[in-house]
Amino acid sequence: MKRVTSIITLTTLFLFAILLPVAAQTKDWTVAVFLNADNNLDPFGVEDQQEMARVGSNANLNIVTLIDRERGPAQINFIEKNNIKKIKDMGELDMGDYRELVKFARFVKENYPAKHYCFTIWNHGSGWKNKKVNSIFRGISYDDSSNNHITNAQLGQATAEIANILGQKVDILNMDACLMQMVEVGHAVKDNVRFIVASEELEPGKGAPYDDILKGVSKGMAPAAFANNWVNAFARSYTGGSQGHDESTQSAVDMSKFGAMLDAIDGLAKAVMSGKYSADVKAALATTQKFDSPENIDMIHFVEQLKARLGTNESIKTACDKLLAAGKAAVINFKNTGYSTKNAKGIAIYLPASFRIEAKYRTLSFAKDSMWDEMIDTLLKRDMADNIVSNIRAGSLDELRHLVAAAADSPESADLYRYIVRELNYEMYTENALPKELADEFKVLFTQLTAAARR
């Protein structure tokens, strides 16, 4: 009887044990791809999952996707060797809602734990701008069904929540999308991410070569090595490799060095604001690497151009040297393929040649925390003043007339008008640069501009 009871007890324990959920194995890496193909990139999304399956998950690596297709519901897939295994039907999702990215991260953490995590946001991208501003689309993860996307600020919020879920910073934030490797984007996620891997320029339609990248992920690979492997594999694929020949940029930024780079950006801004350098900045911009959005410039290349023009100015030279050192320390790897991006050096920043800042830019965390926008405002003031003075010296009041006409409708620019009034007062009266034949009309216009400056 005792023997029978023991057998029954052991059998019960065995059945209970096999019915318990098996704890997921913690691997070295989980690569989680938020694959928003609910747009015209849908065929490339299917192709990229097939590339992932050529390598597949293994003892060291999980590959998981959340894919939402152009004409179909979303699903979570576990990518095995030569097999895309559906794990969960998700129905129709708004992949432009950052909260879906956070939910996906929670699912990944619970079911595919790892020592290190790479989160890829796969879709169209366009830097910092909001989709609804000036009809230029800026942001990432555009969902054509919902007409929604993840903004720069929401990307910061999402990565903060994901880091909290993971209990650690996101090791790699990869954006397999266009124009996302910018100071402004990095600033939004700087406290939540260890490395950013992304493109300064438009990406080719094929995007990242996932098979080439994933086969380079080795046992025990550290995040910096993972980021370097991604950049190198990406570039090889477009220089006659697996994806042919095409122009591309790809770089990796070490976010532990980002704070020092931000300090150096402020240092350059202060130096530029300390003197009349608008003409030099414009000239430097003329030879600086630009991208599909021409106000996106390569930051490091710009500083090199500015230093070449103003290298004899000690304060500018010192500020340039500090930013070059900090920028090159932060950008741990960059690769370019093709002629048009030959001067891309790994990280872009916003600097319009007109020095006119778009209103939405001022809402960014980077603009609020840095002096970069104040520098651009100062450049605009000095550039406008220089143009008006030069115009008057040449015997014309056209530029001043245009400004006075605009002042009637733009009282919010009073600070700009105050600066130009001071400059005109000095140049025209103290320096006696006013042609006599313009004196009467100039006095009227000057009085009107002075009134606008007092509003």
C-alpha cells in the first residue's frame, strides 16, 4: 500500500511539474523589431523578416518581431532558422502609437529575456519634426491606417518606459528609418539608451541587411561591439555586398559621451554669439554636408568648415576643437557609401541656412535645454542687420522697407527689431554711413521700426 501511494504521489508531482510554465531562458541578446509595414514599405518588411530567418534565433540570440502589414492585422513572430513562427495574433494596431511599442517591449521582456536588448523601430523616419508642421513629415513609425506616428517627444517617453520595464537602459536603439541620427533625436532618449544606431541620410528601400548583421552577433558580445558590427555590416551590404550598390549612411553613437558633446555644443553657441560671425557661418554652411532635408547638416563637418574659416579667432577655434573632440568621441563608428554623403561623419543637427527657426523646433527638449536655438536667433539678427546696412550703403532702402512692412504684422519679433535699431543707429549716425539722398525716408522708416521694437 505504501509503495502504491508513493507511486501515485510521484506521478502526481511529475504531472504537476510538466504542467508548470517553463521559465524562459535568459540569452545574451534579444533583438526586438517593431516592424511597422502598414504603409508603402510593406514588401520590404516581408523581405526583412526573411533575411532574419536566414540566421534565426539560437542559444545566444532571440529574434522577435511585431509586424503590422499594409492590408492585414498585426502579429508577433519568433524568428527561427528558416522559419517565421507566429506567436500571437494582435489584430489591427496603431503602430504610430508609442504605447504599442511599450507594450511590445513588455511582452519581449516577459517572454524573451536577455542580458542585452536591441530595439529596432522599422519604418519611415524624418528626424525631429512633427508630421503636421509645414507639411514636412518628421518623426518615425508612420501608420497609414491610423495616419499617426511617433513624435520625437513620444520616442523619449517610450524609451523611458521601456528602460523601466527592462530594469536597465536599452542597450541598442536602432532606427531602421531615414534621417534619424540627429542630435535632437538623441537628446530625447539620452537618459534611456546606451547606443543609437541610425542613418543621417535617407536609407535605401531595402534598409538594414538583417542576415548580414545578425550572423555577426557572437556569444558574449558587448553592446559597443554589437553597434559596431551593425554599422560595418550595413555599409558592406551597399558596397557590392548582399544589397548591391547604393548611397547610404550609418553610424553608432555612444550615449555615455552625449552629455559632453552637448556641453561642447553650448560652448560653440556661446562663442558664435559673442561676435559678428553670421557671414562666416553662412559661408561654412555652403560647403557643409547636408542631407535630404537641407536644414539637416552634418555637425562635425560643419564645425570643421567653421574652424577652417575662423581658425585665427582663438575663442572660435577653441570652441570648435572641443566640439570636434566631443563629437568624435560620441560617434564610435560611421560609414558612408556613395559620393553625395562622402562628408557625413556620423551625427546631424538642425541649422537652416536662412537662420529662421521653425516654431515647432523650439518645443524640443534639445532646444529648451541648449543654447543652439539662441545662437541661430542671434545669427538671424546679425545677418538681417548686415544685409540692411549693406543695402543702405549701396544706396537702397528696399531691405529696410521690407522689414518695416513685416514688423506691422509680427510684434512677436520685437527683440529682432530692437537689435536692428541699435545697429542702424550706430552704422547710419555714429559711423555716418547714411547716403544723404536716403536721409528723409530713412528717418521715417527708422521711426516706424523703433515703434515696433517697443511693443
